[in-house]
Amino acid sequence: MEVELKELLNDLQSLKKSISDPSDLALIDKMHLHVENIATLEKSGTTCRSKVKDMSAEVVDSNPYSRLMALQRMGIVDNYERIREFSVAIVGIGGVGSVAAEMLTRCGIGRLLLYDYDKVELANMNRLFFRPEQVGMTKTDAAVQTLSEINPDVVLESYTLNITTVEGFDTFMSSLTNKSFRTTKSGSGVDLVLSCVDNYEARMVVNQACNELNQTWMESGVSEDAVSGHIQLLIPGETACFACVPPLVVASGIDERTLKREGVCAASLPTTMGVVAGLLVQNTLKYLLKFGQVSRYLGYNALKDYFPTMEMKPNSQCSNTACLERQKEYILAKPTRDAAAKAKAADSEALSVAENPVHADNEWNISVVDDDEVDGADVRNSGVLPEGIVHELPVADEYPKQPITEAVGPADDLEELRRQLEALNAD
Amino acid sequence: MEVELKELLNDLQSLKKSISDPSDLALIDKMHLHVENIATLEKSGTTCRSKVKDMSAEVVDSNPYSRLMALQRMGIVDNYERIREFSVAIVGIGGVGSVAAEMLTRCGIGRLLLYDYDKVELANMNRLFFRPEQVGMTKTDAAVQTLSEINPDVVLESYTLNITTVEGFDTFMSSLTNKSFRTTKSGSGVDLVLSCVDNYEARMVVNQACNELNQTWMESGVSEDAVSGHIQLLIPGETACFACVPPLVVASGIDERTLKREGVCAASLPTTMGVVAGLLVQNTLKYLLKFGQVSRYLGYNALKDYFPTMEMKPNSQCSNTACLERQKEYILAKPTRDAAAKAKAADSEALSVAENPVHADNEWNISVVDDDEVDGADVRNSGVLPEGIVHELPVADEYPKQPITEAVGPADDLEELRRQLEALNAD
């Protein structure tokens, strides 16, 4: 609009020179004033902040990072500014993905890759982020518009495509492996993939890509009755992949593939989606900046404010061949991992260990899980689930390409766990 | 801007009539085109949706309420459209309050009352909601601007004032008792007050107002290290008021009054504040629309993804005289309450009971708490707190006008509770 306004002013100047009638000249002066008013109105609506070179911890109202850099002074994070080095891919820019993208943008993440093929509709207005004036735009375009205004420091890449198509999958894979921003420790171009999609097929595609690339990712979901959700961390070879165990969702139990059928409309709430996005990005920050404990599975039951947690080990009978390869690698790397863990423990008195990863594909600061350790809310590879969690899909699942094998394992201590959780979850 | 553009077009028309030089006329035609381009650009940036008379459940992309009305079809909510009858007051439009306001606006709440005296700063950009171009505006004005664009159906009232001043408190009280929108069952003009303030004094003022008005409210807070928060339901006479027990916050333990001192900058995260706002508004929806269980106290420890819950009974030694009056009324109303509960139980086979409140000041659908019932995660009036929760303020508190008396009561079953919570919260 700036260009149009400048041209209009130039035209008025030329016109003023060529005419002499006083009433016409008065009219031109009046028009000049209108154009200036429009320019002022326009300017007041689009004042964005300029880019910031370094994140400052200075406590002034004009510093957009002061409250984040304060995390260092509070002793929560060692080096907050490292966030600018990280790339996060968000697949699905809907009720969860868009809010996750906004949170990471406001936190000053280095680079965001956004994937979606849908358009903004008025029917999306019951969730945060998109605005009515963006109706009709692609979700990726609308997201880039809003996010670049909020924080011009973040590098935004948007991909308007469907990852479940052959072509879409190829672009998805090549974008994840593009190392122009920074090569990550895992060898891909991104540090973490966040799955914020709303259907089973897309989740299986993210799973396939991440298993192939040995890429750590987090999965998120909200039930179609809008009152439960979950997040899950998936580390190829180390944790269960999405094909290892039947996908789980808290409380609901309805086949997710019935979603988005003609005439069927899933319920959704800005609250549930906001909470799930918040938990997802909080765990992303903990994972990237190495503080706190990253949850492996965290459910949210909104009706009871109940938050079940558990862990799932990989299934040695998994139908996904890339998963089996990662499992083999993980087992082979055990001696290296043990040695590194021992070395780290020995060095723990020294202050210089924080920057060294335990092993190549375990970038986060949680020590290696010992198989003998069983904590109260830990379910491993058993068919029995904690109270409040049900299988999302029927056990006898017939998904064509990825037949799901029921996970096996002993149900040790589950009666005790069940009793404890029931006590907490009592009516 | 629309007016300016229209005038500009009129001026161009008049000018065109009065001049004859062909190059001048060409210039005018060119200017006409520029004005039209500006109008198009301007229009694309401000297309807001028109008001909606009735909430429709129709499953079309253009229906902003389809995903909310689906909560009825899913069996979660009996009558979603009732949300349009409710008024909610939000005190403090910061990192939690602004997001809570947006969530309620997107849910189609009837009326929102917004209170804040602060201005938007770039230093607020690490939390959701406010945008850089709003820097310098009052938070109330910026919120009304954004919220009215998102959902024109919501009645917005903003109060740019400090409730801790004498004048501010008077306006606060009179705005809460204004019954022009709808008289609520409790007799005030609002159904719920949400406290989203960031300091102790303001919380004590909300507590005073709500005790005086017999107004149910919810309190929220985030610790200054940004990694824990809580929400709490306060029903005058029935639950502990904010002066009954020393205020609690999860995990932190630092005196909250040290906040906002000169040179001291609290950390904050969009994730923690988004989660707390989500939990707060989710419980607001459960309370207003009568579904699920409304949490009385729910903590959020972000480092461990731990969510402690508990209940707090009123303190008969409370220093707040209005609280003591409400406690007396609550005890006196016990026979009525018991009779109503008995009648409700007798009627429970019939379907028509849902609309009758158990008693006048208990609008929510949780049955009356029996003093003998003790569930696992329930702490009542004991000095001992569940694992993960610490006193926010020093026990020997010297707040000038509201000296806090330590709550009294037996520590029954606390050892067992402690053991259970420790098991769940184990490293």
C-alpha cells in the first residue's frame, strides 16, 4: 500500500503544477490531506518491530526477550539464546499446530517449517490463532503473515502440501533433510518434528519419515469429543514408534479414522487445544534447551483434570522395517551409551559436561533409562493401560499397509499402579 | 479509513469535471486506479464476520460455532448455546488473562468484563495474544480491538483502572453488581470472576470484593521462574477464601511480593501461561455449562509435568470478616442443602432435574461434599501440603491489613497421601 500512496502523492504534485484554477487547487490540497490521513492510519496498523541481532537480558519494556532471558537468571535454563540455533518442523497448522507455532515464534526459535494444505474457514474460529479476516487464505500463508508480524527474527518456511501424497511426501522428506540453516546432531536439517495432524494416515506418514531419517519427533492429538488429548515423544529405536503399539488417546476410544467423514463434525475447544499445544511446546523447550524432564507420554483428561503418564518401549515385532533398523542400531550402540553414561557420571562433579551429548541420537538431558527401574506411573509394553487411557483404535486393526501387532510384555506391578491411579482419579 | 477513501474519490470526480487538459485527465484516471487499489488492500485486511443471531449446529465451513455445538451431539454438554447468557469478569489482561479472554470470546461467551491499567510493551511479546503493533495501547483497548474482530457476538466491557486504588475498587464493585445484562443466581451481575493478576495485593482485593458480593471466583497464577502455575476455585463460605490459608503456589516458594520490584524481572513463557489459561477457561466452561468436574485446586509443575490437586475448607479463624459471614450463612443453609440433595437424589431417575440448582449459591453440578468423604488427593485445613506444593508466602506473613492465620486441622491420612504422590512424582 505504501507504493500506491507514494504514487498518489506524486500524481497530486504534478497535477498541482499543471493547473491554475484556485478552486481546483483547493481541491488538490484537500486530497493531499486525505492521502496523508490514509498514510497515517495505514502506518498505525502495521508498525512491526525491527529484527534484533542479539538476545539481550536487559530489563526494559522495549526488549522482547527480557522475560525469556530471565530464565537464565532464575537458574531454569543454562543458555537461553541457543534457541536461535534450532529448527522445528510443525506438520499440521490447525488448532494445536498453529498455537504451537505461535508459542515457538514468541520464544524466538531459530527456524520454523510449517506444513498444511488446508484453508482457513470460519468454522476454525472456535480455536486460537486464525482471525476471521484470514478466511480463504491457506493456513500456511495466514500463519506466515501472523508469525512474521509477531517476531521477524524467526526464519519461516511454509509448505502448502499434503504429506500423505507421493509428491507431498518427497517434498516433506527433502525439506527435513535440507541442512542450509544448520546441520543437526542427528544428521537431518531439523532438531525436532512436531506432529499436529488430525488423522491417522498423516501420523503414520510422519512416523515413516522420522523412522527413515532417525529423526526424534513429538506427536500430539485431541479426541473428537474435544475433552481429552495427549502428547508423546518418539525417539526411533529407543521408544515405541507409532506403528509399534496401537495408537493411544486418553478417555475417548472412538476410532479416529471415523473423523472427517462426510456430515460428521468433530467437536473442538480452544481450551483443550491450547493446553495440548502448551504441553507440547513446553516439552519441546525442555528437550531443546535441556532443562526439566521431557515427558514420554502425557495425557490430558479435561473432564477430571487428570494427566496420565507412561512409557512405551519399541516392539521387536513392529511392522515398520525402518523402526526395526533403528531398534537394531540402538541395541548395538548400548556399550557406547553405557560407557558415555559412566563417563558422564564420573565427570558430574566437573561443570563442563553439559554440552556433551550422551550419544549421537539422544540429545536430551534425561539419563539413559534402566530396564530395572520401574516407577509408579510407568507402563511398558503390556496390554494393560493405566486408568483413564484406552486404545484409540480397535485392537484388531486392519490398517492396510501397517498391520499393528499388539505389544507384548509382562504386566508387572500393574495392579498396584491401577489401584494408585484409581485412588487419584476417584469420583 | 473508509471515509477518507470515499472523500478522495468524490474529490477526484469533481476535479475531473472541472478540468479539460487530456494529460491532466489521464493523471486523474491513474489516481483513481491508485485509490481503488488502496481500497482493495484496505478491505482485504479488515473483513470481519457479521454478527450471528442463533448458534447453529450446521456442519458448514462458514459456521463459526459448528465445532462448539458439536459438544452437544457428542454428549459432553446438554445445552451449549446457554453460554450466551453468561457474564465473566477477567481481572488482569496479561499473559494469562488475555489468553483466557480470547478463549472465552472464541467460545462465544455472552459478555466479558475486562480490567487492567497497564499498557502493552514489547517486553510482553514472549506471551500469546498482544501484537507488536499494539505497543503503547492500553491492554484493555488492545484486547477489545482484537476480541471484537474475532467474535462480534460477544459483549465487551473494558475498565482501564487499578482495582487496588480506592476509586478503582468502587468502580470494580459497581461493575460487578451491574445487572443490565442479566441477573445471575448469586444476585450479582456476573456469573464468575477470573483473577489473572500478577501480585498479592490485587488478589486480596479480588478476594475482598468476592467475599462481600458472595461471588464465586477462580484464581490463577504463574511463578516468577515461569515453570509452575495453578488455578483455584473459591466459593465464599464453602471453600477457603484467599485469606483463609496462606496463598499457595506450586514448586516455587519465593515470596511473590518480591515481584515487579525495580530491576527485578520475572521470567515468563507463552507455554506455561497458555496451559494455565487453558486449564482456567476449561474449568470455567465446566462450571458454567455443568459438565465434568470443576477442579478446586489444580497445580502445574512444568519441569516434571506434574499436576497436584487438593481441596481447602474455610478457616473459622479467617481474618476476613466478609468470609466469616459467608461461612456462617453456609452452615445455616446446611438443612436446606441436605433436603435439596435428598430431593435431587430421589428425582435422579427422572430427567427433569438438571436445571434446578441444589441451592442458591451452588450453581455447579458437583454434589455437596460430605465431610466424611476423604479421597486420595484431598488435603483439608492441615498445615501439611502435598508433595510439589509449597507455601507461596512465608508462614509468618505480615501483610498489613489481612494478617493470615495458619489454618488448623488434623493431618489425617496425610502420610499415606504423601507416599502416593511421591510415588507418582518420583525422579
